[in-house]
Amino acid sequence: MNNKALDCVIKSENGITVAGVTGRIDGLSAHDFEGRLLELIAGGVKYLVLNFETVEYISSAGLRCLLVVAKMLKNKKGLFAVCNLNTTVKEIFEMVNFDEIARVFKSEKEAVDEYSKFLEKPMNDWWVK
């Protein structure tokens, strides 16, 4: 994805898909961002970590996008997490209790290590923290 306000670089690490996101997830970029994430899920991705280390801001449109992705992954018995939230984005997540919808990790390594443990085990209801 290559949007002026948002960029997303996808990689796979230990069976977990990690999307490194840069920029602002707002009304101008959320639709394209959601489309890219839904393409990944349609292509078979079940374990997704969004690295927000360089995300400057997320609007309600961006939160809606993440909610859609979280629901899709839940329906596939997948796992969804975000990591490396800056202070502004972390405050927004806490204000709307988004940490109850997606796991929030301090680092990408922590998220990948934690989710890697569950690749060989049944997911059951572990999806949410």
C-alpha cells in the first residue's frame, strides 16, 4: 500500500503476518488501509500484528477499520494484535476501550513471540485477552 498519508509494509515472521504501518490512519486513508488488510485475510492470513511504531494518529474511521478486521479474524478463529503504540494512539485506544477488542503489546517481538506459542494449539476463545 502506498498512500501519501499512510504506508503499510507487510512481512511474515514465525508464521505471523506483521504489518508495519507508517503515517496517519484517518478518513483519507482508512478505507484503503482496511481494503489492504481484508485482502490479506481473504488470502489466508489468520494471525495479524499491526506495528504502529510510526503511526502518528488514528481517527474514528481508522478505529472502525480495525474493528472490521478484528471481527473478520475472530470469525476465522485468528489472532489480532497491535504493538508499539505512541502516547497519542495509546490514549485513543484506552479512551474507547479498544484494548478489549485487540491485544496490545509493547513491542513487535513480544507480540510475535506470544502468538507463535498458539500456532500449534487450538485457538478456542483465546482470541481476546
